[in-house]
Amino acid sequence: MKNFLSTTAAALALTTAAYADGHTAIFSDMQFDAAVNVNATELVGMRVYASEASIANDMTIAANGETEWDDIGEINEILLTRGGQVQSVIVGVGGFLGIGEKDVAVNMSELRFVEEEGEANDFFLVIEATAVGVQDAPAYEYNQLTNTMGDGEEMDAWTGPDIAMDGFARMMPQDLTTENLTGAPVFGVNNEEVGEIGALLVTDTGALDRAVIDVGGFLGLGEREVAVSLDALTILRMDDGDDVRVYIDASQQALEQLPEYEG
């Protein structure tokens, strides 16, 4: 019996060791190397430039050399394959606050990392393309919901500011009505009140499309009406009341620079 137990214990020890070796192989003693590694969180939000001239990866340019390129937009998302490979970066090109902007998919293999002289820890992202070519590129269409509520419930993609307030809940698109939104105050950066919702615009099918914001002014004088995408807004409603607050990631000055809405 002792021999059997010893043999069993030895076999178990070998099995356990093999199991441990197999599973610890999942993890690596990874050390970040700025020369070859970049964090995905660092890429999202970075500006992307287009150069008509040929650009080599890891090349170095003189100070202010980026002024020779076209600033086409910023990275909104990074698209991975299920095999774990970075397939494309999704770049929002043109437009302002979602108006006139479209997302285009740029193959990761076409993205060039370019350094500026004396700035070894910084880099630019460049593609070889013309500004016209970028505008003519096919729009990237999301085929799934990209945001979730706090309880995991999925909702439509949105680009409004990430605002949370005690006693308030974010309104779902199907909850929006002209009655509870018209007249609601709109707050911009630094929680500055920049205007109010003057009207809601609908598509031919009756779906809510854009919101018209009455920006600035006093008692209706000097106001400027601008139309913004609903995706650019975060709308909160009081849990036990009808109080509605609207937030947008823009200042009053920025909104006033938008084309005036003419209904």
C-alpha cells in the first residue's frame, strides 16, 4: 500500500508540474519596450496624417515636418481579428462633433510610425494618401452595438461625453421625445451651460436624427441655432422626476462656429 501511495503521489506530482508548466506558459514576463511596443489606449485619439510623398516606417523628420502633411482625423477605434491580430484602425475623418464626419478603416500595415528629430519617445501616425483619396474612402460601418449601460444592457453607438450623476440615468434612444427634450438645458465643457434644446429633427421614417441647440443669447436675442447629431449628446433624466440635462463635449464658442441651422 505504501508503494502504491508513493507511486500515486509521484504521478500526481508529475501531473501537477506538467499542468502548471502548461498553464504558466499562458503568461509571459512582458517588459514594455518603447522601441517596438505601443499601448492601444495611447493610439486611440491620436491624430492621423496623410502624405502624398512616400513615407518609410520608423523614419525621422525634421522639427515641424508634419506641417507638410494633411491632418485627416483621429483614431476612434482599433479593430482586431479573433486571432488577436490588429487588422485596422478606425479613423474619423472630416466633420466636427459628428457632423459631416465618417469613419474609415485603415489597414494597420499601411500605418507608418514617424519620429521627429530629438523626440525619441514621441511619434506621428502617417498614411500615404491624398486628402481627396481619404474623403473618397468607403465609410466603415459598425455592425454591432458598441456601448453598454452600467448593467450590461447594450445600446446604440454614441460619442457623447461620459457623464454620470447621482440620481440621474442616461436616457435610451427609444425613450427620447420632443416633449421631454425641448427646452432642456445643454452643458458643455467644464459643466458650462451653453444653450438649450430648441427642436428635434426626424428622418423620413420618423426616427430622431438631430437636435437643434439654441446657443448663447439672452431672452431669445442673439441666439444661434445649430444642429448636432444625437450621437454627440449624452442625455440624463432624473430618476424620480422630469428634470432632463443634456451634455456635449464642446464649448459655447465651438458651437457658435458651427453652420447656422436654417429650418
